[in-house]
Amino acid sequence: MFRHEKMAELLRHEISEIIFKEVDFSPDVIVTVTRVKISHDFANAAVFVGVFPDKKIKEALEILSKNIYHIQKILDKKLRIRPVPKISFKDDSEEREMVKVNDILYKIGGGK
């Protein structure tokens, strides 16, 4: 389990860096890699992204999908592990739901 967590954190960091430097989004869009989930055999990695504003998630995922081979190629060169997991991008709706719940709790607790 520890190895999976360590690998997931390494991939999250490296992919975040690659996206920041190599992928062009419109100036009003912020994309962050929120978490990475690796398969048990280390062959695949689901890369969950958060996008602000929420209405731009579809556009951001399309851009990431168009650049996935370029991102994977850079990742393959940067990492000294074999095999490097094959990545896929997913919307981190769980993160958005947590933000909504936090906002509701804040309002209930007396915030405005």
C-alpha cells in the first residue's frame, strides 16, 4: 500500500508540472491535479483533475485528452521507473462535492 501511495504522489507532482509547463488552457481556466489512483499492477493511473471555473471542466478534459500522448512521452522520459503507468484524465467531481459540502456547513455554522 505504501508503495502505491508514494508512486501516486510522484505521478501527481510530475504530471502537475508537465501540465503547467506544456499544456495551454484559456487564461481564465485553472487546472490542478488533485489526486492519482494507480492500478494494483502499476500499469494504469487515473489522474483526477479539478478545474476552475467548474463550467470549463469539459473543455479542460478535451485539451488534456488531445495532449495525453505528449504528456505521457514527457513523463516516460522524466521517470526512471519501468513500466511507467499509462495515464488517463478524469474529472474529480468528488473534490467539487467536498467544496459544496464545506460551503453548506460554513453557511449553517453562521458564515455568510
